[in-house]
Amino acid sequence: MNKKVHVWVSGRVQGVFFRAGARDIARREGLVGFARNLPDGRVEVVAEGEEAGLRALVEYCRQGPPHARVDHIQVEWEEPRGGFTDFAVL
């Protein structure tokens, strides 16, 4: 059963390969969606797929890559809508 997660991550998360790492985890887990930088300095991640894969992605977001500093993470579980064909970095 597919689910959807919407994550916002704040801290030093832009310019440290955070989005690329999220993409790698998502693709490994068979997830679809996107990761993008927001104007306020946060990274937004939206993904759909199996719950176990989504949880792995959320755990990645709690830490990020080696040069990131995650100060806060907001996670919302939502109903999947479909429409994604891959996981993209925007």
C-alpha cells in the first residue's frame, strides 16, 4: 500500500548535497517525488511509495549528508495522489 510523506528540513541543508542524497535514498527505495530548496533556506522533500522506504527517507532527512546540520524537521503523512514517475531534484 503506497503512502506519501511531506518533509521540511531546516538548518545548514542547502549546498551540502542534501537533495542529491535524498534522491539516492528515494531511488534505492523505489520512491517517487522530489526534493527542492526553498527560498527560506529549508529543503522540502515529497515522496510516495511503500511505507518502509518512506521511513528510510525520513531517517535520512533527520541527519542529512556529512556536511549538513539539521536543526529541525517537520514530517507530515498524507494521502498519495500519484502523478510522479521518478524522484527528481528540483
